[in-house]
Amino acid sequence: MMLFATMKTERRTFLASLIGTLGTIPLAAQTSSQPYVPKQSDRPEPASSDEPGFKLIFDGKTLDGWEGDPKYWRVEAGAMTGEVTPETLLKSNTFIIWRGGSSKDFELKADYRISAAGNSGINYRSVVVPDKVTPENKFAMRGYQADIDGRNAYTGQNYEEKGRLFLALRGQMTHVLSGQKPIALASVGDAKELASFINTDWNSYHLIVRGNILIHILNGHLMSVVIDDDGPNRTVEGLIGVQVHVGPPMKVEYRNFRLKSL
């Protein structure tokens, strides 16, 4: 009887210790040993958060890691803010450039808000180029751009700044070949209907760039897709930057910049 009682006490102690240990392990770690097995009842589900691998490239407090003209760029209320005033009107577009590395295949997520008369965009796989109009502008870029404007005439399209220009309008899937205009392969939605998903306040851009496939998603809606087979003119790697544009006074704000290498 004494031996049996001792064994029961030891078993209770062991189980209590085991339960306590399991309580400290994150749920993902507890279930990681059980691989996902597809079932007929399963369907794709919206993501509840970013997938692993995304890293913030703007800290929300400083412009550390970014380079641009301080006349136009600052941090305000946690946002990277570009502003053109009546006293600082531009003769050529200028950018603030992320200097944390060169990006090739990646996903990029960022929120933006823009004034009604504003014009901006997120450049990627881009290079810094001399500005013929304003030589003192050291932050001109050439490359792919996820376009943004306050009137939403262009927001969502793929526009190659200082390059091949309109690669895909909002609502288009296109194929780009050397020596000819981009070919519209298919529609991913009506341009006006897609514009209705764009807010006057904060919006969320999601870019998926892999090989020669360039996908622009805005607020969870597919805006444009480019298949770029123009070998002599396409870029496969380059810099990320955001723009303030020639035109009337404007203001654009960016926050939650997250980058994931693929």
C-alpha cells in the first residue's frame, strides 16, 4: 500500500509539471508537429495577420534608413509624411528612398493617406537617375510604381516612372513585350468599380513581386497584374522609394511599411 501511494503521488507531480510546461509553449509550437492535411470541406480563408517574414522598414518615429530631401519629407504623428507647399512647388518628381538594401522578389505592405489633389506612388525595383529638369534633385527615380493619386484616376495601376510609362491600368492584366505596347490579356475588374474600394482616409497597399510577375492589391482587391517579358528593359532588382509629384500643393502619409523577401 505504501508503494502504491508513493507511485500515485509521483504520477500526480509529473502530470502537474507536464501541464505547467505545456502552458508556456505557444499554440503554434504545440501544433507545429501536426502537418496540415487538406479536407474536402476546407476553403481559402482571409489572413488574420501578416504571414511570418515581414519586417518593418519604417520605425514610425524617425527617417532612419531612408534618404530624401528634408524640404519635402518628415515624420508626423507616426507617419512618413511628404508635403509640397505653395512655397516649395516642384519642377520634377522627387522621392524618399529606403537605403536598407536592394529588393528582388518580395512582398511589400504599407498604408497610405493622400490629399485630394495629391499624386504619389510606391516605386520598387527602381534606380536613382539624374534629373534633367532639376539637376539639384538628387532623388529622382526610374522604375516600377504602384500608383497613387487623390482623385483615384491612376491609383492601383502599374506605371514605370521615367521608363515605359503605363504598363497596366487599374483593372488590367497585361503582357509586356519588347518593342510594342503592353497587351491587355484579361480584366481583373472594372476600373470605376475598383476605385469604389479606395478610401478617402487610410488605405492598405500589398505588392507581390516575383520574377516577372508584378501584382498590385489595394484594400484586399486586385488592382493590376503585369507579366513583364521585356527582357532588355525590365528590372529584376532595385530600390524602394515613395514619391511627391509635380503639381499643386499636396500631402501624402505612409505608415506600417513591412517588407518580406521571397
